[in-house]
Amino acid sequence: MGTRVEALFALTGATGVTLYFFMENIALTMTSASNVGVIVAIAPLFIALIATFVTREERVGVKFFAGFVMAISGIALISFTGAAAGDAGLAGCLLAVLAALAWAVYSTIGKRIAKLGLSTVATTKRTFAWGLVFMMPFLPVMGFGQGAEGAGLAGLLDPVMLGNLLFLGLIASATCYVMWNKAASIVGVVSVSAYLYLTPVVTVVASVIVLAEPLTWQIVLGVALTVTGLVLSER
């Protein structure tokens, strides 16, 4: 595999794994989860802008941006319903914006890698390998290995911690990345990115069914706006 192709994989690992997860997770410690959830959902806008004005591989029109505004309004209504009032956490919000931008760059580069004809699983493994490489220098800074509150190596052997890590690594991350890359190679990165709007909707439905959380009119309206915005963006 040539140096240029390897550089593409390094960029996807740096942007889609290291930078995205670091900035999003750090943002969660500086502002509310509702703020982060809404802000990260603007990733499709960044993806569309890059595809239209930078790579010029896909073009979006007025309907996409109208759908974006409608979907984000619905997501905001869903996320902020019942959220505790308090400091917005400007620095955290900025990190969430940068996380969305990192995901947009990852998606754009990932589309280029998909054109190489490699298997989706192999592509994902290589991306995660580079992501882990770029994470290594941050481990001492983040306190890993110091043993504080079970954060050290011994803490990883705890059954609950190990189970959580396996779920996050294999299901929530690796499997989702494989499906994302496959979908992007079929329908295009702009089209598949619009479905990120459904993340809060799925969360709400799961919360109502599994956790028996109340279904308010604000949530119903937010879901309707989000789905309508998705349909409009797709057209």
C-alpha cells in the first residue's frame, strides 16, 4: 500500500477517531449533554459544505439547507426538553463544533478511501489502528495508568468496566463505523450524513420504550420536525 494511501488512513484515524472522540468527550465535561448532542448534529452541514465548495464532488441546494434548519430545530427541541438550566459552557460548545468538523473531514476522506475498492472491515480496522496510535501521546496527560478511581490498568479488568469497553469498542464504535463507511460508499457521504439527525429520535424512542420515560408534546413535535427535515434534505 502506497505512502499516499497510508496518509489517507492516518488522516481518517486522526480526525474520525482521535480528534472526534477526544473533543466530544471533553466537551461533555464542560457543558451539558443536550448542548453537545445538538451541536454535534451539525456535522451534515459541514459535510455538505466541504462536498460542495472544497471537493466539489456533490452539490446541495436550498432544500438541503432548509431541511437542515428544520432538523436542527427538532433536535434542539428534543434535547433541551427537561434539560437543566445553567451555564452554557462556551468552551465546551466550541469543542463540540470542532468535533462535528472533525467528523465531516473524516467522512470526506473516507469517501475517497472507499473508491480504492478495499473491504469496509479492513478499512475500519486500519482507521482504528491509526486512531489508537494518535491517542497514545495523550494517555499520560489524561491520567491513564495512574490508578486514580480505578482508571488505571487494573481498573480495566473490572467485569463491568470491561463489558462497557467491549460494548463501546465493538458495537457502538467498530460496527457503526463499518456500517457508516459502507452506506457512504453506496449513497454518498452527504446523503448518509443526513441520517445523523435521527440519533436523538432513536434515543427518545428507546427511552420511552425501555426506560418508560414520559413522552411530551415537545418531544413529539421535535421528532416530527427532525424527520421532516431529514426527508427535505434527502430531496
